Amino acid sequence: MTKVSIRLANAGDALAICRVQRLSWQHLHSDSLTVHMLEALPVAEHFLAWQQRLDSAAYQTWVVEQAELMGFICLQQQAQCQELSALYLLPEWIGQGFGKALLKHACEQTKAQHLYCWVMQDNQHAQGFYRHLGFDFTGEQQQLYFAGQAYSQKKAHLTLRQGHF
């Protein structure tokens, strides 16, 4: 794996985080979903949403970088566990261990024992990634309404044990 650093994100990372997320959406999701997402969420609004999230104590976000920001992970504390609300990498860095490294780092920093996330039904790549890391899909589903369209998501849960990663 290429030498990188992982650090807590700050408000100055918001635009780069938006870029990574948008490029990842284009790479991993169906064309119709990507078009709806990008049209419904202009860059300025997306940037503002990430600035607010990065300023909020409710979220913890880490970035992985080399010469540029390559990806990020965002966790949100819930009642009983952490929600993995975002994990994205630039397309050229997918499949090289950086997603796992981000997840491991975030779990170590938060001392998370239970983690869950919602994965888009059509994102087979993400489903495989989470299964590979030990997540179990619970069978629970929800609808995400975005830009007037409904998209199905599956819930995945991970119980962390010592030495999991």
C-alpha cells in the first residue's frame, strides 16, 4: 500500500471531500441515481453541508491523503453504536486497502464496538467491501428519498472484536 497519512478532517477539507464524494458517486452508482444526485445537490450546497457536518460535534470525519485528499470516512454517534454515514475514495484508489485503513483508524479512534451503515441497493461493490470486512446485512431496508426519487438501501452491521482488523 502506498504511504499515506490519515488525520481528522477540518472545515478546510470540505471542498475536497465534496469532490471525492461526487467522483465516487459517478464511479459506483447507476447513471440515473448519479444524475439525480448531482442535479439535486449543486456543489455549493454540497460544500455547505460538509462544512456544517465538519463543524458539528455529532460527526467525526477522517481523511486519507498523500499529495491530495484521496478519501474520507465519517462516523456519527447514535444511541447504542456508531453509524458509518460516509466512506468514499477517489476511483483510482478503490481496491488498494485505503477504505479498510480508514475504517480501522476511525474504529480505533472512537473505540467503536458496534457499527452500522446503509448501503445503496444497486451498489454491489460497496456490499462486497462491507461483507469482506465482516459486516452482516441484517435484512432491514429503508428508502432514501433524493431528488423526488426513492432508492432502496440495505442495513449492514459490524460487531468489532479485539484484533478485528
